[in-house]
Amino acid sequence: MMFECASCYDRFYDQEDCDDHMDNYAHWAECETCDRQFRSQRAADQHMNALNHWPRYECETCTREFDSDAARDQHMRAQKHFERYCPDCDRYFTNANCLRMHLNSKIHRGTTVLCPFCRSAFGTASGACTHLESGACPRAPSLNRETIFKIVRENDRNGMITNKLIGWKEDEERDKWEVNPNAYNGNRWECYYCHREFNTASSLKSHLNSPVHKQKVYHCPNKRGSCDKQFITLAALFSHLESESCGLTRFENVQKGYQGIVTGRGVITF
């Protein structure tokens, strides 16, 4: 009579030799739910059948369970229930917020958000707002981060999304920076404020004239959720709300209300 290892199927003339082998190599057959071990896979299967200890495969999104990973995967593909996974693009994402932003991007939603002035199409309200705040709209060349903030602030009497500022002046905010040769540190062009380095003077100039070192003039309106995030641009605030990370509003609501906010013709609400 031969004695067979429960895992690798090596055979032994003596049960003790077989047991020693399974001890040495952790080759005992195990229940897939509890910690019990068995001399053979058949005995382990009988145990799991008797106590219903076969493993259950849970959907990553809902509470349904399945007898096999194949059945679970079929369900998740049909219901699009993969966690942090886009089945249409076959892409996984590092966190739920990245997946949500991907699903809300123009790849899946198209370019349905229009600039209220030139009618250019964008995938999100934050994208359309960046177009305006950067001064890129050909039909509204006077609009930029500062002029839009002035419009929003005048329409936001209760400070729902704008910060109360002392001494903010539009003209000062609109000053254009030039790069002095002293900014070259012998190796690269260095920003005086953040000490970030650039390969060219023009790159440093673009950095200095971007909003990156401007005041944070907007805040998240989610007081109930105690979200204290503040933002330099309106586009950044819209992007925060579109992510639904603080739970104040839905992505769709931001898209509906953005035109009224940037033009000053609508009530600021989310």
C-alpha cells in the first residue's frame, strides 16, 4: 500500500514518512475556510461539503457572492462592478476617486459642456473654466482668473465659495512677471518663491505668471462636511466638487450650474 501526499502527490511506503513530508513542506490538505488539515484532498473536500466551507467569491462592489471566481468575474463584467476598474478601457486605477474622474472625463461623457461665449466644447465644467481663466476664449479676451473672481465675488455676497480678502487688488494680481538674469543659479533657472528649477528662462516666466503662487480665493462650500479645502482658481474648486470626494454634490450638478457662476447670471448653488 502506498501513501500519497495531499498536495504534490509524492508517494511513500510508510504513513509516517508521508506525514513527515507533508509537515516539512506544509503539504497538508486544508479546508479553504477554517484551519483544519487533512491527510488527503478527498477528506478535505468531504469536510467542506459537510460544513459548507467552500470559499465564497464576493463581488468587489455589491454584496453578492459566488461559488467560483469565474462566476464572480462574469457578474462584475456584466454589472460593471469591478472595483477601481473600467471594463470599457480595460484600465485599473489606484483609487476610487481616479476611477470616478476617469468615468466623468470626455472619454466616457464626451464634450458636452460649452463655453458660454465662444461655444467651444469641453468634457467638464472645470475644463471650460480653465479655458476662461487662462484668457484663452477668443470671444471673451478680457476674462481671466482675476476678472472671473471679481464677477463671482460680486455675485457671492454671503461668501459661499469666495474668501473674504483684505487688500486684494485686481491690478496687482494681473502684474506680469519678467525673469531677471539673477534667477539663474549656475545650473538652472530657479523660482524665488518655491525654489523649483527650470531648464529655460521662458519656462520660469510661464511658471511665475501662472496662478501657482497667487492667493487662495475660493473655498469648498461644504460646511456640513467640514471640508476646509481652499483653491487658487475656480476651475480647481469645480474639479474638487466634480470628484465628489467631499460628498457635497454630484458631478452632474456642477456641470449644470457652472455657466451661471462664471457669468454672474445665476444663483451660486450646488
